Amino acid sequence: MMRNYGGFMQKFSPWEVVRHDVVFPVRFFGHVAVSPSGSRKWIGGEVMQALAYDVPIPGYKTKNTISLRLWEAKAGAKDFNLFQFNDGQYEAAAQLHSRAQQICAVLYPGDATESGKLLRLKQQFFLCSASLQDIIFRFKERKDGGSWQWSEFPSKVAVQLNDTHPTLAIPELMRLLIDDEGLGWDEAWDVTSRTIAYTNHTVLPEALEKWSQVVMWKLLPRHMEIIEEIDKRFITMIRSSRTDLESKIPNMCILDNNPQKPVVRMANLCVVSAHSVNGVAQLHSDILKAELFADYVSIWPTKFQNKTNGITPRRWLRFCSPELSNIISKWLKTDEWVTNLDKLANLRKFSDNEEFQAEWASAKMANKQRLAQYILQVTGESIDPNSLFDIQVKRIHEYKRQLLNILGAIYRYKKLKEMSPEERKNTTPRTIMIGGKAFATYTNAKRIVKLVNDVGAVVNTDPEVNEYLKVVFVPNYNVSVAEVLIPGSELSQHISTAGMEASGTSNMKFALNGCLIIGTLDGANVEIREEIGEENFFLFGATADEVPKLRKKREAGLFKPDPRFEEAMKFIRTGAFGSYDYNPLLESLEGNSGYGRGDYFLVGHDFPSYMDAQARVDEAYKDRKRWLKMSILSTAGSGKFSSDRTIAQYAKEIWNIEACPVP
């Protein structure tokens, strides 16, 4: 991880311990020098220093701790030109200091510009290089004085690539082993491929990174040589042993040499190089094997596996919802569930118990009141804890379909306006909360945030309906905010287009807190529904296998949207929510729009099914005993989704390590 001291971030953590004795050089640019013997060395360019910091990470009720190592980019003392500075050339004198500070200023800066892309790539390589140099140093240090072989390295070190962002660890480990440690290619490749494993977190094209070969050759020339060699050997292997795949080579190879835009396909590099590839929910892993990486699966069928994500019950129930936790421990007569979440299954036998339900309802109300106070504090909006708290918090993205949520809210508002006062009294009062962050350059995501705020501004000040409906955008969503929102939730929306969400983990956090889910059969929703019971899950929408056909139908204009969907769209266009031009956003939902994509995320297709599911929610919420039972069974079925289970599976099935109990 990187330590942030750049820009406006000047906060110092008392938990960070600076390691002035742990510093490694990280080079950028330069060139490759070839010795008379043919060995190669990366030299020149600019060299920054990676300074280590450690943050202690204590476990739950353990006698030992581990450290999370962070890195800060620094320029060396010799990189400051005092003569230039005294000559008034202040910026020139401290150029490298300034560039080092940029690396840690903002994680994942906007990459719409070439300079933004270059800075991102610098960040990724800086972290990979510093971490690998540190790992190798510690491996050698512990072996000092004893006999050891590099072949032992993979049994002592596991490098898990978390999506494609740390892919440069592959060529960097090869470079360190070949150029610095003197290993031959075959030995270095054996060590690297047995050390590296890859977790894929998404099927979204923008997250499967493709880096410009031109930029890579400029910034990391030695690494490009290594990547070229990996690619060449992979292609040779295909041509010699799998002639049936020869026609697939253009898609399977690592280097896309398109003359207009040559790129390095980082996901392909990960799959070719790693000894294990996994998805993060069963559906996601199945899609990877059947679609995204199908050709690689035919070569290495045992390389691919699933590791369903998990969450920690210590933070996401014990800490953030003490009232509910105490009730669980009281009725189970133990708090063993905190470290063995499967124990929650024993709550099922109390799900119809009226005394238990009353205590459960009391704990949920305490959390709702705490959330209502928070919303009042940060937004000035007063919300009714007796209304249904309906929450969607996650990154703002079209595939996560916050737009479907707000269109549903708009339709609900319009229908409430059309009702008589007596009819409104028979509806289920609802407070809809949406929160999350939009990426800096993602215009449509920002339009969605704007629409949510505009709808809230109208609905919340309408005296006819604001007793029955409120819409709130929760600002500055982060983990601390989630610790208040999630325990106070009663309905949570996990409504992504099927097949696009790898897993989700907030769905697990909500389910663990007795919150019911309205959602599609996507990501971990599938497994959550299996565990808590399909009768306790509000399901709607197309399935993953139906999505490609539906997209083609929508693009061709062969699909006519539900009248309710068109009514909601038309209502926005009347200017009911202000004068902002929402046409670019709305046209992205139409079959043959100038803004294109033909409702790629199937908001129009799923809208009627979504509204029908919301009607089932309204009816279920009116039956308090039924709702409380569903809530209890949601928590009782959440045992599988502990990060303890996930990590144990990684340890056993990918890293091949065993626990080391501390006496």
C-alpha cells in the first residue's frame, strides 16, 4: 500500500512506524544495457526511494499481531540541486522531489490524459517493485548462514494479484531474479509462476487493464523485453502442443500488436503466468471459465477455481451493531459466532419466537434511530425511523444500476401524487437512501448522482407525499458511514445487470445484519439466496444467460419497454426535477439512441420485474411478524460469508499453507 503525504493530505497516523532502515530503489525510464557476455541490465532514468512504514494489524482476541507494510515515494538527498535553487530555479532544483510526491498524492488519479495514465502506471510499478524487493531481501536474510535454493522461494512466499493492477509484479519478479540474482530464464520462470496467483474481480472491460506498449517501453523498457519473451514462449507452446488453438492466438496472446494502438493485455499476462486463477463468487468463476478465459481453461483446466468473497463478522456485526450482537449472544448462550459464523445457523430455531422477535425489532429500531440522527446531521433531512429504510450504497456505475433504483423512486413518487390522501395511508412509507462515489471522469455516473439529488430536493419538500416517501443521497460514502448505514437498513438493493457483478461484499454485510435483499441473480446474490432461503429474497430481472440475447433484441429495437418505464422517463423530461438536461442519460436507456449502447445494462427490460418485486416488498413489510422472521433468517443464513472461511480456502487451496497456532 502507498502512504499519502502529497497534495492536501498532511495527516499523520500515530499507528504508523517509519522504517528508516528499509529503503529500496525504484527506477523509471532509462534503458537496457547489454554486457559482452549477453546479460542485460536496466540503467539510467530516474530512481526514487521507497521508504517503508509498518502499521500493526491486531487480530481478534489474539496474543500476536502482524504488520501491514506501506510505502512512501521519496527522492534522495542528492536529488536536490542546491545550486539551481540558489539561482532561483526552484522547480527545476526539486524536480524529482515533486515527482515522488505526485506518486503518493492521489491513488488512481484520473486517466483521461496521457500524464494521468503514466502516473497510474508509475503507482502500480512503484508498489510492485518495492514490495518484491522487500520480500526477496527478507527471504535471503532469513536463509543467511544456512543452505537454501531459489526453488524454495514459492514455498515461503505467496504473491496474490488482486485484479490486474499489480500485474507488473510478474515481469518485475522475473527481472529481479534474472538480472540481480543471476538465475537463468527457466529457473526464474519456475519460481515466478509457482509464486504468483491471480484473483479476477470483474468481467468489465475497463477493469481488465490494457496498457499502451509505447508508454510501457518508455517507462519500463526491461519489463517489456521480459513480457515479449513470456508472450513469445506462450505462443510457441500453443503452436507446438495445441494446434487446435492456433486461430485463437490473436485473442489469447499477451501483446496486441495492432499498429494503430498496440497494448499489453494485463489479464492475459496474469492467466498465462499464474499457477492459480480464481473468481470471487461461484457464478463469476463459472462465467470466467465458460466465457472470458475459456480457451486458457482448455489448456490448464486445474488452474481455475472459485473463492467466494467474505466479510469479517467482527467489524460488520459485533462492532457496528452491538445491540443486535448482544441479542444473538444471549439467545445462542455464547459469543463463539464471532469467530465461527456458522454458529448463526442456530438462530433459525428462534425465528418464530415472539420474545426473540421483539428483542430483534428493538435492536433494529435502535440502529435505525442512530442512522436517522446521522442523516439529519450530514444532510439536514429528517427521516422517519418507522418508515422502511431502503438503502443502496456502492460505487456509482451504470452496471450497478442506481439509475434503475431512482427511476423506481420517481415512478413511486408520481403514483403517490396521483393518489387520494386516503389511498396514501394504505401505502408502505419508505425512505430511499443512495450513496457512493463516481469516478472522476465518469460523466454518466455523475449525472446519476445529480438526478438522485434533484429528485430528493423535490420529493422531500412536497407536503403531499413526504410523509410516505423520502429520497436521500448520502454524501461522502466510506467505511465509517457504512458502519452506521448497514445496521440501520431493512431493505438493500443489489440490482446489477446479471453477469456483471463479480461478487459484491456489501450484500453480505447487509444480509448479516438482518437486512433483506432485493436483487438479481448476480454475483454472490446467488449464493446468499441459496443460504438464507429463496423465500427471504426479493428476486427480479433477467438471468446472466439471457442477457446477451436481450441486448441484441434491445439494440435492434425489437423490444418495447413497459409503459411504467416510459412513464418515469417522460416524467423526468417534463422538468419535474429541475431544468438540468438529462437527455444524454435517458437516451442511453433507449434502443436506438444517439448516445448509443441501446440500454446495454437492460434497465428498461428489468424495470417491470423490479417494480413488481418492490410491490412484494411493500406487502411483506406490512406483516411485521413475517418481516422479522425473514430478517432473522437472513442473519442465520450468513455463516458462509465470513472472511475467515474465504481466507482459510485461499490458504489451503491456493497458497498451500497451514495455520501456525500461537500457544
